[in-house]
Amino acid sequence: MTFKRDYRYFDFILAFFVLALLLFGIMMVGSAEHIETRGTTGLFKMHIIWAATGFCIMMAVAFIDFEFVCRFYIAFFALNILLLIAVLLLGTETNNTTRWLYLSNIGIKGIEFGIQPSEFTKIFMIVYLAKLIDRFKDRINHPLYLGLCILVGAIPVLLIMLQPSLSAAIAVGVIVVVMLFTAKVSWKLITVVLVLLVPFLLLVVYDLNNDPQIFLHKIMNANQQHRIRVFIDPTVDPDRWYQSQQSIEAIRSGQLTGRGLFNNIVTVPYSTNDFIFAIIGAEFGFAGCIAVLSAILVVVLRCFMIAHRSEVFLGKLIASGVGGMIAFQTILNVSVATGTLPNTGITLPFISSGGSSIWIMTASVGLVLSVGMTRPKSMFED
């Protein structure tokens, strides 16, 4: 079967909701920063640029053949590994982590231009893993080929863990799982993994308070372990729980309809990025939170609908991977902001500040839009 690009099938609903979230994000970042600094700074101006360029990136990628992009999957894998190694060797350390490569000063109140390679890993992973699975789709349940796919996913995850960035590593791992599930990996293999996962998680909980630790110290540093202990029992370190406590208080203060734009009265650290959801709750209340989550849900469902309808297996893998990525990252961000998970440091898709995050999310949706416009070609067409 041959395929063609049919621009009549451009998903305007998906594009509209992404644009709406980007515009809402500009408003919320502006509000959060105004409350923190009593004015606008370079970060707000940069966020406008990130959102505008992000939308342009989405539209540009949408009109590029995704199959053409996937031809360079080996180059994407190599670039991904090089960036992750570069950030470990040349990156800037912040709060005991090395996640950023700063390239130059862009001249806006001292704001430097930098990239976060772990964010780029998400879209790179979707592209090269989709192509790899597509090549071996008829043999995906063979231990050799399944192991190769897992290895390709495990290498960047391990490099991200060295930064360390547990949340990004888990997000990339979820992308791998979703795409393998879409590839119809045998339920027998899935059951075996789940059976082995339960005792592993129990061992992690046991080893967390074990002295000396058996293995946990090799995959999680002391800071990450301390976050989990504080989450379980905030009295262990009230200062470390302060961020989550303030986020919960901000959301609670908004009640049903919120206090109004620019009227948040609770100080929330990192309110422009990781904890932007707390500002949404404070200023627009429960109703506003539901509206934002509903808009993101529409984006996720449109991705999965395009995956379901796609007659190109490669496109099906890409769209499902993007949908899974956006859904998981939203769940994780909101869970952290509401205190139901330990603080992991992950952005709310399309809304939080951060150029790398916005560009990767919008570019990923662009790939999904491209998948949606690929249709079977009639035997009567040239």
C-alpha cells in the first residue's frame, strides 16, 4: 500500500488546543513572575519567544513528512547520546544536578541561552525507537529484537540518571513502555515484567531505610532519597517540605473559582515552571484546574485517536509515544504540585516556562499532525 499527504486532514482541533495552552501559559508565567518580582523580567519576555517559536516549530514539523524525518533515526540516536555526554562533561551544575548546556548570553537582562538535553531525549527517543520497532515489527517478541529495543531505551535513561534527573529518566522510560505496548509485545512478557516489578519495588522501600544499603545508593543519590523520606514523613525535614506545602496551600486558597489573575497571595518557589499548577489553582480555582487539565486531555486523546486511525505502523508508534509522553508528564507535574508524589522537578506541558520543554512538546505534536495527514493512496491516483 502506498500513502500520500492529504492536507485536508490537518487536525485543527489539536492545533487549536495546543495554541490555547501556549497562550494561557504566557498569561500564567507572567502572573507568577509579576507576583514574585512585582514586575516583568527577562524570563517572561523569553517565555513569549519560546511559546511563539514553539507554535511555529509545531506548524513547520506538521508539514514535513514524518517518514522522511525517521530516516535519520541513527543520526538522532547518536546526537542524543552526544548531547547527554556533553551535559555531563560541560554542563552547568545547579542544585547538585547537571542538566543544562548554556551556549551564550542572549542579552536580555543577563538571561543565557541554554538547552536541556534530557528534554530533547524525549522526541529523539520517539523517533528512533519508532523506526527501530517498525523495522522489526514482525519479530518484536523475539528476545533478541525486544532486548535491542530495550537497550536502545536504557542507554539514554542511564545517562540521564547520572545528571541526575529521575523524573526525566522515568518519563523516557514511560515513552519506551507505551511504544512497546503499541507494538503489541506479548502479554506473557508484560506479565513477567509486572510480576518481577512488585518484589523490586518492595525491595526499594526496604533498602531506603537499610544501613548499609544493598543497591539503592547506586541508582539514587542521597538528595533523591531524602526527598522520598520527606514525602513519607514531612517532619523529617520541614524545610524541604516547604515547597510542596506552599503549593498545596496556594491551590487550597483558590477554592472553587480562584482569587483572580495576579491575586495569588501564597509564595510558591519555582512557580513559573515546576509549580505553575499551584498558581493556576490559586488564581482560577478548582474550575480553572479542571479546565486546563481538560484541554491537555483533549490534546492527549487527539494524539491517541490519530494513532488509532493511522494505517502507517510507524505513524501509529509516533502518535502513541507523544500522547503517552504528554499524559504522563501532566500526571507527574500535577501530582507533585498537589503533594501526592515527591518533588521531582518536571514541567507542565505547554504551560510551564522553559524553552527546551516547550519546543520539544510542540515539535512532538507537529509529528502527530504530520501522521494524521498521511492517508492511503488510491490505486487510481498517480
